[in-house]
Amino acid sequence: MTFSEPQNNINQLGLAEGMFVADFGAGSGFYSIEAAKKVKDSGKVYVIDIQKDLLDRVKNLATKEKLTNIEIIWGDIEKAGGSKLGDVSVDVVIISNVLFQIENKESLLEEISRVLKHGGRVLVIDWTDSFGGMGPAQENIFTEEQVKKLFEEKGFTLQKNIYAGDHHYGVVFS
């Protein structure tokens, strides 16, 4: 049995050196750290969260890993301009274990569309179920079908599904 493994999920995404990545609702920053290793010093990872304590944790983790291509941003991804990123400025947006907590999903998708470069991609990882006290309550789970419908209604195209562990789904949109 595998739990969601950020390194494995990032490997399936196909990030390249020099890319610009935004981790929306970065939380503990495990995806940010793995992405920063992939895009190397010529790339950049924007770590965005509304919880300052989590951002401090990611900053400390990046320092420990000697990653200098991480930029910490205190922002609200549910608001227009809330990520504080420029228009059409990133190649990839990562949203991991966030959708079930987001009230205004429409606004989130508008913010993603605003910052994403033409032809850019979005990696969505979220819970398939409530598992032994971990993850969201069953009634808060935002299913893979709901994600596909939401993104496709906003003009995104499903690129592929990835294996994201036994309790998560993973989808990549462009």
C-alpha cells in the first residue's frame, strides 16, 4: 500500500530544468521541495499559502535542503490576484490536497488561469476517501469526476491521470 508520494507524483508530471512552478496551498511544502529539485537553479518554485507557520516550515526545509530557487509567498489563492504572481508567469501549478478545503473553487480556477502560461499545466492531487482519521471527512471529499468537470468547464483539457497513491487521485490538465 502506498500513501501519496510527492516525489513520485512530481516525476510523473515531467518538470524540466528552468521551469517556473506555483504550489497553490503548499501546506507542508513536500511538493514545493520536490519541484525545486527538478527545475534546478534556473527555475523557480513559488510556495503560496495563507498559513504563515506552514510557510516558515517550508522556508526552513528549503534552507536545510540548500534550495535557493524557492520563493515564499503569503497569499490567498481563492482571491483574484491572491497568489501575488504576475499574469502568465508560471509553467505549472500544483494543487495538492487543497480542493476539499476551498470554498470558492471558481475563483481558484480563475487565479490559476491568470498565472498560467499558454500551454501550461496543472497537477491536481486530492483524496479519494477518508482514511483512518486522515484526510477530509467523507462529505468534504472533492471527487476526481468533480475535478474533471470543474476544470473542463473552465476551458482546461485533461492531459492524463497519474497514480498518486492508494488514497489519492492525480490528474494533469493543460
